[in-house]
Amino acid sequence: MSGRSAKLAQTTMRRLRRIVVFVRGKAVASNELWRHSLQFRVTVSTLALSAAVVFVLGMVLQNQITERLLETKQNAAIAQTRAVVETAASELVGVGAETPEAMVARLNNALKKISSTTTSQDGAGAAGTFEPVLAAGGRDQSIRPVAAGPYDRVPVRLRQFVETEQVSYLMHTVTEADGGKTTYLIVGAPVTTMINPLQLYLLYPLTSEQNTVSTVQNTLLVGCLVLLLLLAGITNLVTRQVVRPVRQAAAAAEQFAGGALDQRLAVLGEDDLAKLAVSYNEMAASIQRQIRQLEDFGGLQRRFTSDVSHELRTPLTTVRMAADVLHASREQFPAGLARSTELLVDELDRFEALLGDLLEISRLDAGVEELSAELIDVRPIATRAVEQVRVIAGNAGSAVELVLPEEEAPAEVDARRVERILRNLLANAVDHSEGNPVVLTLAVNETAVAITVRDHGVGLRPGEAELVFNRFWRADPSRNRRTGGTGLGLAISQEDARLHGGVLDAWGETGHGACFRLVLPRRQDTPMGESPLILPPPDHKASDPHGSSSGLLEVRPAPDAILAEPEEVGR
């Protein structure tokens, strides 16, 4: 028996779990439908409000019908009772001198006369069938009252009113012998006799009225349910007529935002929804014209930049040749002219770099650049970038520290672009390091490779971390530059990072230096996860911008890290 009980309990628990899961799923589905469907919300809201209104109206109608039925029953019962009192008084003249047994017999005869007279006059009577009760005696009577009929069904409080010569009525529920309950409207009235006071009680059963009220309740309930279903259907139909054009407009707007600039709404009729469609079509046409104008203007701008850059290369080559000749013969010139020759060569170098960057920017803006990615180790790329900035780092007196992992860091990248990004970041860091060390750190995880370039120079003011990638933007225009950059390096680096599907972001604090982080996916077909290097860097609270190069930052590179000291940079 215990095994069967355990199996039964397990079966019951499984069923309960299924019910809970089913109810929870339905609740979640209803919640999602409520949040995402305007038609469902309007239908449910209308149905709920309609149900409340119908419930109130049904209760009012039911109360009104019940009160009218009882009022009619009471008036008819009182009128009929007064008529019956006269019949009873004529039949019981002089009662009271007999013995109790004779009095009971006379009261029973009077009850028979009352029943027969009422039935012969108008069938069951105006108030319907009743059970008469006659009782002899009053409040001052010391003996028990003599009664004929179901006297025990008359409540005591009604007897007290009638015994004081008052016509009274009361609704009273009586429990029958079979356990059922019957509600009566009991009307009592005094019967005037010459000797003994009498009371007449007529018990009118309210069975027919209760049946009428039940029929009314069922009719109202069925009618309310049918009305609510009709309201739900009508609301759903009307809401659909409004929601369908809105959904079509939302779908058209989504397609328009996705690039389908020719998407338009169908205009049907002249109502408000048709006006909405017309307004949407006009707005879409206006936006399309503006986008086409911007595209044409952007194309012209990029073409102009590219054409100018190409056209400038020919005269620049001629000037470069002449400047090289002058620079080679500068020892034969006076001191001022020799210095001018050196300045001319330096500015020509900067001009050539600017033209190259402008051409690169124009190609990136035009979207014609392609990524030549291949699976290679990223560590040699970082090493080459450090080697390329060793001269400017030596001139600035900054140590470039390179922290690399022991194991290989393979990733699908375009080596030329990544090297250019790192070169730009290192040159920018050296230019703003104020002679303090610059640290390049490389780390990898399962999905991403990250490289940070950290300097401990002037840093960035609040809000400038978002501006450093703007073209030709400088944090401090009055400060002397060592690298002679074009102002486009960081903008090109950010575009190269986006071309890889990666991110290039910056952090900086005034007096605590800056840190640039490059995060690239290890596989071009795999989404990039979290970066293995955090930003801000962990050492940003411990930095000391006024310390020496050796005391500014203690770096403990990996065992195979390449460390370039200032004296090595100068070699």
C-alpha cells in the first residue's frame, strides 16, 4: 500500500508541475501579447470596461425587478388580507365563551370558510395562494393562545405587532420537514370580535416570485455573456481596421530605415488614415531627396578630395626634387638659407603624409577599401610598430615598453592596417607623454585580441575621449608637436578598426595620461566577445605624472616581452 501511495503522490506532483508550467507559459504569452499587440490591449480593455458596465446594469435591473415584484406582492397581499379579515370577523362573532376545544373547532371552520370564499371569488386570490392562521388571545392573556393552522410558522416579532392591533407583514424563511426551505410573505391583522381578541395571519409562499427572479437572473447572465462576446468581436474588428494601417506604416518605416527608400504606403479613401499615409509618403519622399542630395554631395566631396590629392602629386614631386637638390647643397648656402631648406624638406614630408591620409580617408568614406585578412600572429606586428617609432621616441626621451604574451596570438587581421593603427597610436602617445614611458600591451582570449597603448603625459580633459577621433582635432592647439602629424591618423585608425569589425576607444585623465585600446575579433566570422584588457587601465589611480621615467610605472612584462629602453631607441 505504501508503494502505491508513493506512486500516486509522484503522479499527482507531476500533474501539478505540468499545470503550473502550462499556467506560467500562458501568463508569459499573455504578457508578451499585451506588451506587443495594440489590438489585444484595446480589445481586452474594452471587454473589461464593458463587463464592469454590464455587471452594474445587470445588478440594477435585477434589483429593480425584484423590488417591483415584492412591492406588487405586498400590496396585493395586504389588500387581500383586509378582505379576509372581514370574512373571518363575520364567522367568529361572539367567539370566546366556548371551551378551548370548541374554540379550535370554530377557528378551523372559519379557516375553511376563508379558503372556500377566496377560491370562489377570484381563483387563488389576487395575491396568490396562501395558508391562513387564526389565533385567539393577546398580550394580556395569561393562558396559551388557541390557534388553528400552522401557527408555529409565524415569527414571534410579527405576533407582537399584530397583538397590539397593528396590520403588519414580514418575509420569513421556514425550514420544511424534508429539509427544504420556503420563503413566505406573512401578513397579520387583528380580527375584531365582541368577546375575545383574534389575530389572522396569511402566509403567502414566494416560490413563483423566486422562480421569476431566477429566470431574470439567468436571462441577464446569458444576455450579458452574449453581449460581451459581441462587444469583443466588434471591438476586435474595429481595432483591426485601425491597427492594420498602423502595422503597414510600421513595416514600411522599418523597410525604409533598412535602405528601401522607394517604400511607400497605399492611400485608400480620404479619412484620417489616408491623410496619415499621404503625410508619411510626403515625408519619405522628402527624406529620400535629402539622402540622395547628401549622397551626391558626399560623392562630389570625396571625388574632389581624391582628385585634388592626385593632382597635387605631380607638382609635389617636382617641388620634392627641387627641395632635395637644395637640401643636398645646403652646406654651400648661408646659415639662414640652409635652415630654410631644412624647413622646406620637413614641411614637404608633412605635406606628402597629409596627401596620403586624405587619399586613404576618401577611399574609406567611399567604401571601396577591402580587408585583406589572414590568420597570422599579432605579436610581430606590434614589434614592427614599436621599431618604426623608436626614432621619435628617442628624440622625445620616452621609453617604449612592449608587453607580449608568451604564446602565439593568432588572429584574422590585415597586418598592414593593424600596423598602421599601432604606429599612429604610439606616435600620438610619444607626442603627448612629456618624456614619460609609453607601454604597449597585447592580450588575447578565445574570441578577441586587444592591444592598449598607455602613456603618462598630459592626459585628456573630460569629454575629450570622444573627440580625439575627429578629423583635424587637437586637444591643445598651442602645444608644440614633435611628430608633425596630419590630424587624420586617429580617424583613419578608427575606420581601420571598424573595417575589421573591431573597436578603438580611448580613456584619459588630466595629469594621469591616456590609454587607447584596440579590440579585434580573432575570427572574422565569429562575433567579438569581451575584451581581455579593461579600460580604464588598472594603474590609472596609482599613476604619478610628475615622477621620473623609471618611477612613473613599474611594468613587469611577460617572459618573452620585448623591452625597448631609451638608450636602445637611440641606437
